[in-house]
Amino acid sequence: MPKVSIVIPAYNAMVYLPTTLDTVFKQTFTDFEVLIINDGSSDKIVDWVASLTDARIRLINQENQGLTGAHNTGVIQAQGEYIAFLDADDLWEPSKLEKQVNCLDKNPEVGLVDTWVMLIDEDGVSTGTVLKTNAEGNVWQQIIQCPTVVCGSSPLVRKICFQELGLFDPEMGGSSDWDMWIRIASRYNFALIKEPLTLYRQHRSSMSKNCDRVFKENQAVIEKTFKSVPPELQNLKQRAYALVYLYLAWRALDNRNYEQAVYYRQQAYINDPKVIYSKSGLSQQFAITLTRFFGSSGLDGVRNISRTLRRNILALIS
């Protein structure tokens, strides 16, 4: 049996999937199987996989069930002791699996090991932004307020976690992964590799413009979670909502919807005023002010300058 099962959901993903799979086969850790879940694609994925000669690849075809359904199919079919999830357009650095496997092997109390995440653009070029978290150990109280696993392609999880806690909940929609990580954190510690070993591709076209839907999905997770949170921690529920609203205000700015961004920021303040004085909250106030006076193009200009500076800094230190 392979040590690791890599689950790659694929829905009409052939534009990026070959490059993504290439980073899998460049891993320094090689004891794995690759489960490509063809989630009702209409492209040539079946013919393409048939042309591959690596025996570690398995193609699993199913009618379209969405990302949650594809993840659950992968978990059910996985033969490995550990399960990694990889979106069909994201990439891995070569040492990712090796470092995560070593961590789980040495720390039986850990159920999930995460990594830092580098954002890349549609062409695979780094934006210079590294998403860093310091969430490790007993992260349950932290993760019920805000997702600490920021990219679905970054965690490596013990399969026993799913055997004990169940599959991803389709009722949670696009937030089913947050719900799953909360459930794992209620029983296991988390570990963290503090290196950007996961490359998270950003698409202008895929950025959700339906903030109301995103809110409802996050709301479903919060309400489900806090049904079992002890009374002394129920005050964290309002903070969880405030952080969701703060996130949605950023999404609204990305969608060039100034009025919606202001509304969500106001809701964040109503739920927990402290969040708008955080680093993210203060940066957001600057972005909203910039948009108010100079429009979305002004904000885009500042962001482009910032990204260029970050790329240059990373190039100097790498």
C-alpha cells in the first residue's frame, strides 16, 4: 500500500492539470498514489490519463458532484495512510510531501500538517505574497474563529481522521473544508511547516463575485460549530462572524464593489470592533479610502507596485 494518497479533483482542468501533476512527480518523497477524480469533465482528461504510463495514477470517473463530492470520493478510494489534497491548478514545491510525511511519522498526536502558501498568478508567476499562519498544536479555539488552513492544497491528513470523524459535509458547500479541519482540530493537534511549499494559483475569473453565497456557506459552518462550543467560549461566535465580514469586505474590493465593501466592514465592526484595528483591518481601511477617492484603478495601481516590490525582495533573498 502507498504511504500517501494524493487526491486531485478535476473538472475541465486540462489547461493546468499536466503542470500540476508534473510537480507531483518531482516530489522527493515518492511512495504515493495519485487519484485523479474526473468530476464529470467534458474535456479530454480520460484520453490524456490513458496516455500516462506511471502505475501510481488512478483515474476515477464520476458524474459532477462538485469539489466536496470529489474530495469524498478520493477519501473513500484512498489506500494510503496519509491523504493529501491538490487542486488541479495548484502546484507543490519538491520537498513538500517529504517534510510533511516526516512530521506525521514523528508526531502521532498530530492529525494534520499544513504549510505556508505562496500566491501565484494565472501564468504560475509568484505575486510575492506568502500567506503565513502560526497555527500549530491545539488550534481548535483558533480555527473555530477563522480558517487557519488557507489553501485546500496545503494540508496532509491522517486517513484515520476521516474514519473517525466522517467525510466532508456537502451541506457546508464551499466551506466544507473549514468544517472538516475544525472537526479534526477537536481531536488532534495540527503541525506546520513554516515554508511556502504550496503554490496557490489566483484566477481573476474564478474569484467569487457572489459574496452573499460565500457568507451563507461560512454562516453554515459557524452555526454548526457553535452548537457544541461550551458556554464560556460562545463569545467567540461574534468574532467569527466579524472575521468573515472582514474577509468579504476584501472580496468586495476585489470585485470593484465599493459600497458592498463598506457594508461588510460595518458589519465586522458591529460584531467585533477589535477586528478592524487588526493589521488586516487597518490595511483594509486604507484600501477603502483609496478606492473612495481614486476608484478601483487607484487601488489596483498601489497593489501592482506592492506586488512588484515583494517579488523583488523575494528575488534578493532567494
